[in-house]
Amino acid sequence: MLWDASRKCLDTIKKLKKEGSISGWRKLNFIRQNLKSIFRATSQQVFRGKTEEQKKQRVKEYLKVATDLHERFLAVSVTLKNGGSLKTLTLSLELEYYNSYVNKMIDLIHRRLIKGEVIEASEKIYSIFEPHTEWISKGKLNRSVELGHLLLITTDQNHFIVDYKVMEHEKDASQVKPLIVRIKGVYPEQKIHSHSFDKGFYSKENLELLHQSGIENVILPKKGKLNQAEKEREGSAEFRKLRRAHSAVESNINMLEHHGLNRCPDKGLRGYKKYVGLSVLAYNLHILGNYLNAEKIKKEEKLSKQRIRYRSAA
């Protein structure tokens, strides 16, 4: 990611040079190619190198070149603050933005690969273009890791999505209480027969809260070892039946991915959330269309049978 941030800074320098806002940088193409070569060589050494000393030496060389570039970018930003056209000012802010990531990445790489520190998740950056991006560990055999945001969806017995939320650095268990409030707000006078959750939503507080909310059948399996009372609760015929029905949400999620949520082309967190909303709308319209189509086919079959009976009677 240090290479990406440096590359964007060099691209901005090229635009500024074309505008005539700065002088120098005659070897811009060489600087870019040289930095790219050092980046590739460093990556190979870090992932395939044999000794830790060689790895650290290569990383230090890479960081030295990146640090020198960072200081040059900083000097350009300071010079451009004295004034210029609107386009020059815009490019100056762009350079300052990407250069801040150059500085951040230099610090993270030095701490991680030179000092051997463990970087906290809150300090890590997964995209300089979409800083809100999160690292999602799915715990599955194939695609175990994805970049984006967790999406909480609630579907009814007819497979319509009745509630959704884009989660930002949140865990499943913390979503139960606000979800109940939202569902009651949409359906204030309807009694919910059952509400099913994954194990990740379990906590004693959540289980008690769901029971107190007036839901007839709470399907909230516990993680870990069960005591006797929990075995009886989860072993009942009704619990097992509704628990098996919960697997339908997986096909709903798969269908939702085919309605645009596999990859988001919009920029920014606001654009991300808007895109999610449009995808949910497209999904619900598709489900509604399927029901209307099924009703149309059913009516046509009924009319066809009536014609056959009429002709037989004649």
C-alpha cells in the first residue's frame, strides 16, 4: 500500500508539472519505475527471503527511498500553499492527502517489519481510496477473508428483506436490541411468531431481551457447551424445525449478491450505503415479481382447466 500511496503522489506531481505549478522533477518517470522495482524486490525478499537480516536490510532500503520521496512531496505541498489557481489548489490537497498515507505506511512498515511490533487492528488501513473499508474474517473454507462491511439483513417467511443495516466496526451480538426496536417500529401491531438468529448473536442478555419482547419462539442457539436446560430448549421439535428453516437466509444472501452486492462500484461510505439500499430494493422487487408471476401462471392454468371441462361437457 506504500507503493500505491507513492504512485498516486507521483501522478499528482505529474499533473502539477503539466499545469506549470511546479518546476523540476525531470526524472519523474525514472523515479516511478525505480520505486516500483524496489517495491517488487522488497516484496519478494519479505515473502520468499531466507534470513531475517536480509529481509530487514531490503525493507530499510525501500523505506529510505520512500522517506526521501515523502520529504520531497511535503516540500511541494508547502510551496503550493502560497497560492495558485483553483486546479492547483485541488491538486495540492490531493498530494497532501496521499502523502499523509505515505508517511503512515512508512511508520507501520517500520514498526512491523523492522521492530517486530504487532499492529493493532484499529491502526491498520486496508484501502487508501476507501479508508472506511474493514477486514472481514468469515471463517469459511473458501473466501475466508473479504474487504468491505458486514451487512445485517432480516427476512420474513416470504423471503422479503424487511430490515437491513450496514455495520461499521460492530459485532453481531450488539445488534439485537436496536434490531428489535426497528422491527417493532415497522410492524407495531403485528405479533412475531418466531425470530431466528445465528450463534454469533448469542448472549444471555440478548436471549432474555428477545423473550421479553413478546416473540413466541426465540431461535438463538448458544455458542459452546450447553447445560441441561439449554439442551432441552434447543432439542425441542419446534426449535429444530425453525432452526432448519433459518438456512433459507443463506440463499437470500446469495441472491442479494447477484443483485449488485458482490462488489460496490460507488465511492465513499455514503455511496456504499446507497448502493446497498438499491441492491436490497432490486432484490425485493425481484421477489415481488416472482410472486406476481406465480399468481398469473396459476390463474392461466385455472382458466385452461375450465375451458377443457366446458368442451368435454359439450
